[in-house]
Amino acid sequence: RMLKPTGSLYLHCDPTASHYIKLALDQIFGPTNFRNEIAWRRTNAKSLAFTRLASNHDIILRYSKSDKWLWNPQYMEHDPDYVRNFYRYVEPETGRRYQLADLTNPNKNRPNLTYEFLGMTRVWRWTKERMQEAYEKGVVVQTKSGAVPRLKRYLDEQEGTLIDDLWDDIMPIQSQASERLGYETQKPLTLLERIIKASSNEGDVVLDPFCGCGTALVAAQKLNRHWIGIDITHLAITLMRNRLRDSFPGIQFEVIGEPVDLASAKALARQDRYQFQWWALGLIGARPLGEKKKGADKGIDGI
């Protein structure tokens, strides 16, 4: 109900449940609105590889609400072997790498594009005026007398390799990573940036209803999108608040659902002492020492 006709939903899971979740999403969105099953390589093989094939990827399912979904193709850097083989030339003055591309027209029946240029008569891709202009700019070159003129195509002007549904170029959060917050299911910022860039434009709204430590919100803010984040625990809310303020000094946002006075604080304590404990610690910028352990004190005084 909340998704615009141009919007997309991305759902991350592991291979043990992805096929069940896909059936549920088919019922909600309709099978015709299934768009991609993305395999994200998130780790390297471990010892279990001795007993079965190593499970090294997670699944990201992408659905649209209609056939009007917004899509911005994404690119990665060219493969080094491709660059070495196809962009062999380097300009000594600028250091720019380039290839020499064909300027002839595949359609040989083009009288208006048939003319002599630098002593060579061919059916060219461009008009004579455009060819002369490019030659004067140094983009069209003749490597030697009698050679067919060719186009200098610079590597830094190409978009890169089009990204497909196998993502093996984004590393997971490593133990020594600078962005690591200690949140168990934390995703890399580059992963969320790719998703947001692909399916939204600046000024659009990104909603993450299970946003954990807020990676999607940071990515959305960085990419000039509006955003809404939802989570069920005050531990996650505190993490998000601190992360956003550290990443974007002076940022303004509203947190809805936290205690705002003594009565609502007491109500939270009666409802769930652990949530109260995490909320109270968040007031002084602290986190509990044992986030995953619920002690015998039942959250009365924290850890």
C-alpha cells in the first residue's frame, strides 16, 4: 500500500528461506512483477566446504509494484584484463588511456555519408563537417599516411561494465572495517547505495522498515533522498540516531515512538524492561555491554 507505482521492493535473505519468501512475494506483488533474484557474494569458503559446497552468497529479491518501475542502470569499473586488451594506448601528455575505434558506417548504402577524408574515401558514420570538427579537436587521428582515420575513444568517458544479478564486487563488513558498528546484521554502505541509486532519483523517498543500525538511512541521506526508518528496538534506534549525527553533523530528523516524559518512560519500563534499559542508556550515548544477553536482573538496572 505504501509503495508508489514506480517503486521497487528489495528483500535480503539467505538461501535457506529465499524460495519460501519468493512465493509470499509472488502472492503480494504478482509473479509478473518479479524483477530480479540477485546473488550477493558476502563471504569466502569456510571449513564446511569439506562436507558440501560452501554457501557464500545471500539472496536479494527485487519486485516492482507495476510495469512503470523506475530503473537507473548501474556500472562497475572495467575488468583490468579488458582494459589491457582493448585500451592499449596512453596519451603521453595527459596519461589518458584510449582505444582506436572504427569510424566507417556498417550501412554501405549511404550516399550522403560517402566522401573523401584525409585521402580515404569510405562510407563514414558522421557527416564531413562533424568529422572535420573532431579531427581539429584531435579526437579523429590518422596513425600514418594512407591509414584509415580512426576515433580516439577514451576509457574515462565510458560508463564501465553493466552490473548484472551477480554481485561479487561488494565485500561484507569485515571485523576491522572502519564502518563496523558491531551490529550483527549490518550491511555495507556500498550495497545500499547501489540499490538506492538503481531504483530511485534524488528527492525520492526510501523506506527501510527493518533498518537495524541505519545503513539504508545513511545511504539515502548521502544520495540526497528523503527517508523513513523503522525498527522495533530502542537499541537500534539509538544506534541510528548516533550514526546519523556522526555522519551528518547538524542533521535534523524526528524520532517517533520514544518516551517523551516521565509517564511514557514508566509505561515503557512496565511494558519491557530491556527496551527501557536500552532507551535510558541511549539518553547518555551509551550502549549495553551485553547486547545479546538478557541477564538475571530482567533489565531492571542494565549491565
